[in-house]
Amino acid sequence: MLTIPKQGNAQIVIGTPNLGFSQACASESFNTYNLTFVFSPESGLQASNQFTVELSDADGDFSNATAIFTSAAGSVTTSPATLSFSFPETTAGENYRIRIKSSAPVATSTGSTPFAAYYKIQDEPFSINNLVSTGAFCSGGSYVLTIDNPGSGNNDSPLNYPSLTFNWFKETGPTTSVFVAEGETLSVSEPGTYFAETNYGTCTSDSFSNRVTISEVASGEADAGISSSLGNPFCPGDGLTTLSTISGSSYQWFKDGTAIPNATEQMYDTEESGTYAVQVDLGSCFAYGAIELVSELFDASIDVDEYNTISEEETLTINVSSTATNPSYEWYLNNNLISGAITETYETSQFGSYKVIVTENTGCVVSREFTFEIEEALDPFPEVDNIPNIVSPNGDGFNDTWIIPTKYVSGTNTEVTIMTNRGKIVLQTDNYLNNWPENDLGLTSINQVFYYVIKSGNETKKGSITVIR
């Protein structure tokens, strides 16, 4: 018969953890905390032992404790021991506790002293009321303040983080305020200045809103504030700016005194400078607001027309003038970038469609574009063999005017007379420029017939001209 000796069950005692902090205000940039504890005897630890740091719920209850750190097997063998750990992103409360557990042998410490702990998942200013600094309600009514989501500009709305809660406050002095209510919105029925803060308890935080001053309108009209999401002045290179006003039941926006069609929402997007105004229906009273919106778009111009003509042997010089800071220039011919054309001046002899893009590269980075065309100039006195008897002034560039042989035009001492079929003279000149008809003849669906007489020295030419549509 073999006898197997019994192995004794080792036991250890773990002391209450000593925290290296009085409260924990964790964030993405800082989330490392330490605690120290003792255990005895050291010899009671088995080689596979692991120590675990457990976090209670916000009320200090360990019934559903969360393990926030576990040491590697056998890594902690001497007492006292120090462990480092991090708090979960959902941590938010004033009465957390921490305890230590071992796995081999199994033992549990008592809980630590209570402490406040918050993970500041959003820790920067946010906007309420679309950054409009005012609000108004009619007597007997109320005004609803709301945390913006997504808000204006680069606003990081705390509503994007479902675990967060919010506190609303009313100012009582330049540096004092009183708590009003909790929630994502606040219904205000008393005049005053209000703001919201993300609820991080006793932890300090930068997660707070702008201030909004609410007024009560007993009679008459209230002031409706207007804010610009890109500021004022604004940079159009950043896109459209959003104009926002106080909340009401209906809206109408105006620009330079004229109602903007279909602009009947609380917000209006624009990229243009001007005087913008809004009328807000608050129910039993109205509010009005205005803003002088200024765009930082620089001024610029070119010194050529939209359509230009030159002859084959000519060149055309184009100059750009601008108030842009540190400008750059790009020139294009028929949508192809012209290599080396990088200054405000460009000289060319080529026909085609051009554009120049001027970009301001300092401050408000924005561009302006100008387009123009260069065409070959038509010879006003082309050589023709015969005197034509048909003209079609329809602007198609062909046969638009009465073109006669060069021996009868300007400089040849030739008298040209054109008259209606009733004998009324419509043109009589000794300096004909191949430019008749210059004016609208009031053509109908019926073609008109005119008659001409050309006298050059002892030579006289007569005939008819049919003007067709």
C-alpha cells in the first residue's frame, strides 16, 4: 500500500490598497495611475499567481466589478507591490473604490477609500444655440437651448459621446453661477445668461459651451442675433459660411433689404458679402436681427475684354491686378496649363480660349478665375470680285454686312448711297467702311429690298440689296 502525503493549502492576506491619487481625471492624453499594497506571507504565493485590480461601480459596489489591470503570472513576488492601471472611457462618478485580488492562492483585499473618477472623453469647448449669443421668448412662453450637433465649424459636439451627461447653469455674476438642470436641452422661462458644461463632477474640464443671453419680450420686437460659422470676416476658401439665428416657429432671410426666395429656415448658407437680416416669428411676437457680412476674397481684375481680336502678326499683352497677399498665377490655353507662365503679365500671339487663376497664398487661401478669348481679326476690307446683292445680318459671322470691292470703300473717293424701295436714303457716305447695316432694321418674316448707287469717278453702279433674316 502506497501513502500519498497531503499538500497544505497556502493562504495570503492582502492589505487595503493605498492609492497614489485623491481623484482621477483621466483623458486620452493622461490615463496612468498607481497604487501600492502589501500582502503576507510572500512565500504563500504560487508561481502561477496573478494580481488583479478591480474597479467598483460609481457607488462603490463590487457586485459587478470591472478588472482594469491583471499582472503577468508570477511577475509580482515581493511585498509591498506597486501596480499601474488605466480607467475605462465610461468612468464617471464620485464614489468609486478599488480592491486587489490574487488568483493563486485566491484572496481579496478590502476596498479602498472612495474617490471621484471621470474619463474626459470630450474635453474642449462646444457650442449651444448655433453660437448665437442671444435668444428671446414672448411673455408667458419659453426658449429652448440645445447643445449643437454637429454644430458650427470644428465644433466637437459632446452629443457624439452617449456616455456623457450635462449640467446647465445660470450666471449670477461676472464669475459666479448656479446649477439649473441636467440634460441635453434646457427650457428657459426666465431672462438671464445660460451655459452648459459636460458633467465631469469635481474634475476640472474645458468641455463647456458659449454663453447665451435670453430676454423676455413683453411687447414690440426682440433682437434676433445672427452668427457666422466661419466668423466675420470669413474666408470663402473654407466653403460656405452658415448664418444662424435664434430659434422660433418660422423665419425669413433678407440680403441687402430684399427677401431671399425659399430662405425660410433657421440657418442660411452663403459665400457672398452683404447686409443680411432675418425676421423670426416667436409665436405672439417677432424678433429681428442683422449682420454686415464681409468676405475676405481679394479684389482682382484683368485689362482685356471677354472677347478680343488680333491679326496674325500681332500680339496681345494681358495684365492682372489684385490685392492678394503673396499671390501666384496660373495661365491656361484651351484648358492646358501654359508652362512658365507664372506672373501677373502674359503676352501671346495665339488664338484660343484662355483663363488665368490668381491664388492668395497667405492668410485666407482662396482663388479667383478670369476667362477671355482671342480670335483672329476679320479683315474689314477683304477683296471681293462682285458687288453682293444679299445681306443676312444674323450675327453668324458670314455675310452680316454689305461687303463691296475695295476700289469702292474708304479712301477711294467713292460715294455710296443706299435707299429703301420708296426712295428714302438710309446711308450716304464717301467713306464706306463695309459696315452696313450697323443698326437693327426691324426685320419681319418678309425680306426687305434696298437699292444702292455707287459713284466712283465717271463710273456709276446701281443695283438692289435683299436683306434676309
